[in-house]
Amino acid sequence: PGVTISFNTNGGTGTMDMQKIDAGQSANLTANTFTRTDYIFTGWNTEPDGSGTSYADQASYSAASEDNKIVVLYAQWRDPNLLKLTCKI
């Protein structure tokens, strides 16, 4: 028993192997290898839209002893151009 983590590109490209964490153990998440043209990877989330639980790249993940499931973590992407604001006074 434990958790198997599946990494989803969520609009990016590339492949990553699933990561298995034994029940009652913690491990750092596999480093992101996905890419997305003109976007910056900002971490992982349990929901595609970022509304779930967030994890930083290579963050520690704990597998509870009762877990025996697959957890999907979705890559989160930020368009750096959306943050450019101009303020004229």
C-alpha cells in the first residue's frame, strides 16, 4: 500500500514516470521535466485549475498509512506576459 503519483502536463509537453511512495513514508516529488512554450512552471496542484492542494517542485509528499491510490498532480503554468502591468499617475 501507499501512493502512486501520476504527473500531468496540463497543457505542457514531455513525459515523467509515475512515483511510488510507500504508506507511512515521505519523499520529495520528482523534479519537473515538463515544458510549455512561453510559460513558466510554478509547481503542482491536485486540480488542473489550481484550486486544489498545491505543492512546490520537489516538495515533500507524505503517504498516509491508509492510502492505496493514484494521485494526479497537474503542472501549473504562468504566462509571464500577464503580470506586466503599467500604472501611469
